[in-house]
Amino acid sequence: MANPKPASAVPLLPETLERLKSASTASIATLLYKRGYRNCYVQGVSALGAAAPRMVGPAFTLRYIPAREDTDPIEAFREPDHPQRVAVETCPEGHVLVMDCRQDASAASAGSILLTRLQVRGAAGVVTDGGVRDAAGAAALAMPVYAAKPSAPTNLTKHHAVDIDVPVGCGSVAVYPGDIVVGDGDGVMVIPRNLADEIAEEALGMELYEDFVLEEVLAGRAVIGLYPPTDPASLERFEAWKARRA
């Protein structure tokens, strides 16, 4: 059933984004799967910087279609309303710019100068299923950048920017403006905005239980009955573990 209102119009609890900063994409994937969502992991992208911080923010989107010789000469970048440039200059602070390049990384979707501008403007990160040029500079940014791969050719050779802040597909995932985008070392998950509050809340308990499980496994405990906690004794030990930590 179609969403009766834009995702960005769905309010979030004040603590939701902060909670998601402590949630792994693996946990988020499991929680979404429990709710029947199987295709929220952006395929084929990874963080350019090994030390990139965790990424959390609402999606702000840019859609590319295939370039054509008459619409994408090098002079196109001189146009003040070029959608790629406009997206960089209008992406709201704290948002993640998500670029739909049709999973074509044979040309760049942006380079380090535009990405640096996004960082200066306070963007929370960038996700593109296309390439990124000047990748070493992009990887050195404090802002996380997730891309398919480095790619030297300018975007005009393959990508024609057409739409800003519309529903897009990125890495085979539907992304609606305002959906919540989370990235870590395992990749990028897109949380439908109407589920973000409950996912964030449930992820806190899930992450805590997995910390407990890891300690138990390191101490020699078998996983059967522990993970998942089908043995009531596992939950009893977990409650005692939480009490000791408190």
C-alpha cells in the first residue's frame, strides 16, 4: 500500500538518531527481517575510509539517468542550476546524500571537492552506488563516504543528474527522502522512516544482549540455548549480568 504521506513528514523521537549511532547494521538488518523487510541493505558499496565514523541520518536523494552527448557536455557544470551542484548546496545539515547511479561505477558520481563541500555544510555522510573520483581525498574526510569504488571519469561521461529529493534506487534498495540511513564497517542499511523509532529502541536491547553473549562465548559457553536465548537460564544470567554492570 502506498505511503499516504512523504517519509520525511513522519516525526521521529528526539532520541532515535542518537540511539541508532550505537546500533550495528547487522542488528538493524535482523530487526527489519523480523518485520518482513528483506531488501534494505545497499548492495555493492563500502566505506572509502577505513577509519570512517558510524553514519546516521535522514536520506536526501539525487537521481541520475544515463548521460547523453547532447545533454552532458563539459560545459554543463557551468549551469548554476545543475542538479548535482544544487544537491550539494541544498542537502540539509545532518542528512545523508544518497545518489542513485543505477549501480554503474564506470564513472564518478562526485569527487573530493564536492564531498568536502558537503562535509563543510554539515552533511552526515554520502552513499552512492556509482564511483567516486579523487577517492584518496574523499577517504580522508571526517564525513563517511560509501561508494561502489574509485572511478576517475567525470560523472558527465555516464550520469545525467535529473532529480533531487525524490524516491530513488541505490544499490538495489528503494530509498525515500527522509528514510533513515545507517552505515558502519558492514555497509549501509536503509530504515523505512515509520519504523525508525521502534528499530532504534529495540536495537539497544539487542546490542546489549549480544555484548553479554560474546562474554559468555569467550568464557566457553555453547551457543545453543544462548543465542537465541531459548534456555530461560540464559536470560536469568543476562539479567544478573546487567545488574552487575549497573
